[in-house]
Amino acid sequence: MLPTSRTMLRLVAFLSVLAVAVALVSQHYFDMRPCAWCVFQRVIFIAIAVVAWLGSLGKGPGVLQKLSALITLLLSLGGILAAWYQYTVAAKLFSCDLTFADRFMAQSGLEAALPWLFGIYATCADARVHLLGVEYAIWALALFVALALVSVFVVLRRR
């Protein structure tokens, strides 16, 4: 028997929160300083977690879960684009200044309001770090792909 849509949305929420937790441990305990694109992806993971969790609160298979899964799918696609851009373009730039992520973080006020979570402390080139031999941006990309796939499954599910 397949897991319910509620269970899958809770899994999406859990994995998204876990991604942010790993990023925070890496930053605060292992001194891996994040760039603008790193913290922008944190915003996306948190948004996915909130939307997925709210969708999982609905009773029975219904419109709320499908709508939630559709929104998490769109957010995951945005995360895929952000992680891909970070890996292929931003990581090769000396500075992230004036990129979309930098402008978004500054204009949203998140960086100033919650610097421990959304503070930008490195350039994109300096923020290229590896976990188990794989760049963080690729780990994020893989997780966004997985979240998108689970979201598609919930959206297309018949019941």
C-alpha cells in the first residue's frame, strides 16, 4: 500500500526542515559561511516546509493536499533553478552582489531580521563547499528534484 498524500506531504516538510537544519549546523558549527544563493535556497526550503505541512493538515484526500502539492512543486522547481544557477554561474562569480538572490534577501528584510538564519557571509565563489565529496549546491539540487517528484506524485494521485 502506498503512503497517503498526507504522509508524503509531511515527508516533504520534514526533508525541507532537515535541509535547513543541516545548513545551519554547517554554518554555525563547522564555519561554512553561506552566500546569497545559499540563504535564498533556505527561504525556498522553509516555504516548501510550511506549504507542505499546512497541506498535510487537511482531512482525507482532497483539494487542499493537491493544491499544497502543486505549490510545493512550483517552489521545488524554483529551488532547482536556484541551485543550478548557484552551481553553474554564481559559484564562478567573484561576488553575488546585485544578483537576484542578493537583491531578494536585502529587499525582503530577512537578512537583517534573522541574520543567524538568513545572513550572507560569503561570496558565491568562497561558499563552494563539499559534503561527502559533493558540492552543497548539488545536494540542494538533488533534494529539490526529490521534493518535486514527490509533489508530482501527490498532484497526480487519483485518491
